[in-house]
Amino acid sequence: MESVVPPVVDGSAQAIMDLEREYLLQNYARYPLALVRGKGCYVYDTAGRRYLDFLSGIGVNALGHAHPRIVKIIREQAGLMIHCSNLYYNQYQGPLAKRLAEISGLQRTFFANSGAEAMEGALKMARGHGHAIHPEKFEIISLENSFHGRTLGALSITGQPKYRANFEPLLPGVKFVPPNDAAALEAAFSPRTAGMVLEMIQGEGGVCPLTHDFVAKARQLADRYNALLIADEIQCGVGRPGTFFAYQRAHPVILPDVLAAAKPLGGGIPFGAIVANEKAAAAIGPGMHGTTFGGGPLACRLALETLALIEELLPAIERVGGYFHVQLNELARKHSFIKEVRGFGLMIGVELAIPGKQLVLDAMAEGLLINCTHDTVLRFLPPYVATERDVDQALKVLAKLFAKVK
Ligand SMILES: Cc1ncc(COP(=O)(O)O)c(C=O)c1O
């Protein structure tokens, strides 16, 4: 049956933008584009114009848009139960937590609703762990250039002054270390360290992978000082690097004590999780943490299906991502303003010697959605269902735009 609720605004992009300008907080610098629907790797605007979506809602729409298996589950589960609160059990939390344990190598899960909320839980775990040892063991080590979310706790460990500036003072006891600087990391650790947080591939920081040696050092120091090692896999994990989690790319795998996941995990609906080993999980006892929405039956059932689909897609992520990487390097050889192509799987950044903002707008005008992070890094987070043909389509647009750069 068709919805009986009419569209609340005139469907023109201008009317949508005008109404928002009047009634929404003016915190987002949106692109001038109003989207209506999507199918696979493509989205459509109010005028019916088609765009190749190589940003996937900043990494959320990993299965593309309107994936039939996701749509089916939303339809079915919405008719059964969407939410029941954490006062009661539902059928899907246990199976999803079991699946997360199997694919991560960690043991126990807490379900949240976003990346920032997952990071809050991870921070509380580190604080609880430290506190149980000594009240002075509360320091957190984080990395410069990192991004962990917009809530006050997550901001406190975000190593980019522009996000923090208007809200200081933030949490005390946070130390920032330059990424891949093992000596600085060693100097920052002490018996007061409760936890260390890292993104294996810094996302908002410009798609910058950490080196294996640096991560190995972090693991060694966390063990030496009995601190929790927390991997923020919110952007770089859940299939995006071609493995379920970015820490699994290393051989041998260096396990964190806690991982935080979100973005694609809920198949497009808000969802997040922390998965912890027994030592870290022991830091959160009865009554110490909770959430109303986290782990609802719809979200958990969708996450189970999403993980099943991602498992099927892992080889394609590696293959298509590898192809994209190679082709971008070809473009880099032709254009001296392209400094570097970085990333793994379908998380790729192209560092330019010029600002990237205009290129993003020009790409949009050519029907390709990407974005720019850190002013000069073009960021590509294509859906995992993207094929070599989709990549070729994106490359065609990029080649045209790069050829015009003076
Ligand atoms: C690495 C990382 N951590 C945390 C977050 C925050 O997630 P959310 O926006 O869902 O709160 C993000 C969001 O971009 C992220 O990239």
C-alpha cells in the first residue's frame, strides 16, 4: 500500500534547502544536492539525475542502496518488532555477538547506536579498567590527526584541534602522539596509562595507515603497562579494508583488547558496537553502562545479514579496491599535483598538492560523489558492491577533471 503521508515540502531542491536553512542548526556545510532514492551504487536527486556514489554516506551504505536482502529484512522485522529495550532479551543480540566474536577474535559485545557512542563505551572500559587498578590510572593515549567522534569523550581523544577548539577543557589525562612515532609513543606510556586508542587507517585524518611496527609497539607497551589497546574500526573496518577488521591485514594479526565498529554494521540504520576480550569486558560490571536503543531486534538482525553479505563480498573488495588503487596510481603518474595514493581495499585517499574542494564539486557536476578530507585528500569509500565497471566510470570522470587542473 502506498504511504498516505504526503511529502512535507515541495520536492524541489531549493525548497528543501530553504526550509532547512530556516529550521535546522546551521552546523553542516552541505553540498547543494538533495537526494531522494538510491539503487546499488547509484543515487538520484530531486530532478531524477543519477550520481555514482563513491562515498556511501561516509562509509555507511557499504552494500549500496536498497539491497534486496536488506530491504526484505527491514520489511519483515518491522512487522514483528523494531525495539524492545534492554530490559528484555531479543532473539538477535546473542547470535550477532557470537558472530562478532567469531570474526574478530575478541569475546564480548556491547551494542550502541553510533560510532561516537561506541567510542564512549570503549573509553569507559579503559577508565573502568584503570580505576580498578588504581584511581590515578586514568590516562588515555591517542594519536595526532585522529578522529573518534563528536561527543565530549570522543572529542577528548580526537587529535585535531579544529574539532576540539570551541569545547575545551575536555577530559583530563589525554596525551597525543604523532602517528607512527614509536619513540614518542614509548615516552607517553606510564603506569598511569589506562588505554591507548588508534585507527589502523586514519580516515578523517586523510586516509593514513599506521605501520605494522608502530601497532606492534603499541601492543607491546599496552601489555607492559597493563593498559587497554582500543582499535577504532568505525571507518576503516567492517569489511572496508578487504578483511573484516583493519587489524587483520597484518601478519601475524595484532589483536586489540577492544574494537569499536559502526558505520556499515547496521546495513544503513544507526548502529554501533564494541567488542572486547575478557580482560577489557571485566571492566564494565552490572549497572556501569547502558543505552535505551542499542541492540534492538531490527538493528541486530540487519547487522547479522550485513555481516553475511560482507563475508561474501570480501574477495571483491580486495579485487576491485586493488584495481582502483592501481588505476589511480596510473593517473598519479600523469599528473604531478597528485602526491600519493593511500589506503587498502575500498578505503582510498588521493593526496593532492592543491585543495580538493573544487574537484569534489566538479565531480558532483559530472555525476560522481566523493569528498575531500584534510583539505587536500580526495577520499573514496565506494560501496562494497562496486565493480570494475563502476570504478572505470569514476576514473573517467576523474581523468577528465584532472586534465583540466592548471
Ligand atoms: C574513525 C571514526 N571514529 C568515530 C567516528 C564517529 O562516528 P559517528 O559519526 O557515527 O558518531 C567516525 C565518523 O566518521 C570515524 O570515522
